[in-house]
Amino acid sequence: MNWISVNNKLPEQLKELVIKPNDGLSPEITKKLIVLTDLGTVTDNKRLKMQVGEKEWTWFMGYDGETVTHWAVFEEPKQ
């Protein structure tokens, strides 16, 4: 797995990771990612573009008292 620092690049900067819905109602979202926090938590997550306010990208799941520091592309297991 190749970890990418959030300080270097965010997933939404890679077109191949962004899913743009066709319905005009759903937010843009990234494909599934693996994330690492500053406290060592590793989980799956996604980034989504908020549809109100500043319309900024944010992590789909938040981490109470933790900050995402790195991410990697989730790769489906080969069958």
C-alpha cells in the first residue's frame, strides 16, 4: 500500500477517484479509500464535496480527537 500524505495531495485532486453523480442531487464523492490518522487509526473512508456553505471537500466519516494524515487507494482483493 502506498500512503499519500494529505499535505502532498488529496484524493479529489485525482480525476479517476472522483465519482460525479448524474442526478444533480447527490454530492461528488471519491471512491473508497484507506485512511491513517495521527493516532494510528486505520479505516476505510471517502471524501465528499459539501453541497451547502463553502462547498468544500471533507472526509465522509469524522474521527473524534483524531486527524487524517495519510490516505491510500482501496484495492479490491483479487479473486
